[in-house]
Amino acid sequence: MPNYHNSDALSNLTLGKTTSYVAQYTPDLLQGVPRSLNRNDLALDQGKLPFNGEDLWYGYELSWLNSKGKPVVAVAEFCFPCTSENLIESKSFKLYLNSFNQTRFDSRESVQKALIQDLSGVAKGDVEVALFNVDNCPPLAIAPINSLCIDDEDIAVDDYDFDPRQLENAQQTGSDDIREEALVSHLLKSNCLITNQPDWASIFIEYKGRAISHAALLRYLISFRQHNEFHEQCVERIFCDLQQYCQLEALTVYARYTRRGGLDINPYRSTGNNRAPKIRTLRQ
């Protein structure tokens, strides 16, 4: 378990506790978690991160009342920069979004403005919000996956404890050939840091460097199966472990998690672009 598990910053969260739903707009429901908790564990300097990126969320259960009291529904896209001071705790996010349900807003734009203001304030970073009609959300269109799936590697697994040392000999010895690969695995599973509920994801890894053994990489990803961390923290740990053990020239790690409570979380970290591609798999 990471050494920040008992941090005071986590003890006050509503996550894992019995809570009541609030049906009137209540921004104070939102709770932030300092990104520094995980990054200190990874020896990362918040002011000089080795990656660019963002956390891309989608909200499927957003509704409010118009000025006449008629319900309106939308799908929301939330973009949190990885440089924000805090990540948003997902249960508090769900409770916050549900507080819009019985609240009247004059326009879609006023809902969007409230979301941007509240989320940016808690994240302590500039958050972007887009609202889509439920029958027309282009970012959520299912597209073919062009990455090579490594899940068919014929490996034996008998240990499910997290082990970054699976990457120690992941690169071919005696070869300096530089390769560019785009890989995907649908076998990533981790557990919530607080509740131990399972989190499921497809993880996309693109790199430039000496060839990485697909079997070793898959064993490493499977070792997260009993690991407890938030989505964003898992992705940053994968990024840092790959850089530490493989010394890559370029690296992108992008996890598309399945939704829970009407939200999915998709952390993206890269030495290149700072914006995540719009990739949606059938699982989402």
C-alpha cells in the first residue's frame, strides 16, 4: 500500500462513507485530493513534471431544470490539466452533479459556467467543460483500435502483487535498435484506494525506444490487479516505471476506465502532446 494511505487529506473524504443525495445545487459537495500525495511517493516535482497531459472525464447522468421547471439532460466532458494542484474525488463529483437535478438554470451556458467555476476552484487549475446532447456526442463515438493488443501473450501468472521489477529485463539485451510501437491491453485492473472496489480499464501505451517485451509488459500490468490507487495515480505510476526501467525517448500512457456512478475517468500522460485523443472502446 502506498505510504500516503492514511493521510489526513484522505480521512475527511465522503468516499467509503454513507452519504445522502442532495437535489439542490451545492458546490461545497466537491472534494479535492492533492496530487502531491502520489507524486511525493514517486519522487516527482510538481513544478517540473516529466510528462504533459490531462484527466478526461465524461459524465452521463447530468440533468437540471430549465427556467420553466422542465428537466434537461446532457452528456458532459470535463478536462482537468495534470498540472492542477488537486484531482477531484469521484464520489464527491457524483454527488455534486446530482445536486443539479432539481435546480433551475436559465440556460445551458449558465450550467456550463457553474461547472467550470466550481471544478476549477476545487482542482486549483483551469478546467474545461463541454456539454453535448445525449444523441450527438462525437467524442464518445466508438472507433476502431489501431494499437497492437498484447493480451494474447502466452504467459503464466501466479503472483498478483504489484511488482515494477517485471520491467527490469523488459528490453532486449545487446540491441540498440530504436522502435516505435502503439500497444493496448484490456487487462488492467486496480482497486480504489479507499473502498477497494475494482476499477477496470483499457490502457494504451505508445513509446519510442529499445523494444519492450510484450510478455514482460503484460505481466507488469497484471501486477496491478490487487493494487490500491486512484485512476490518475496508477497511470502516473505506470508512466514513471516505464521511464525508469526502459529509458524511453518518447512515451504516452492513456487509460480508458469503465464508468462508475455515471462517470468515467481517463488519465493521459505523455512526453509529447498535452491533450488526450478521443478514443472510446466498446467497454465504455
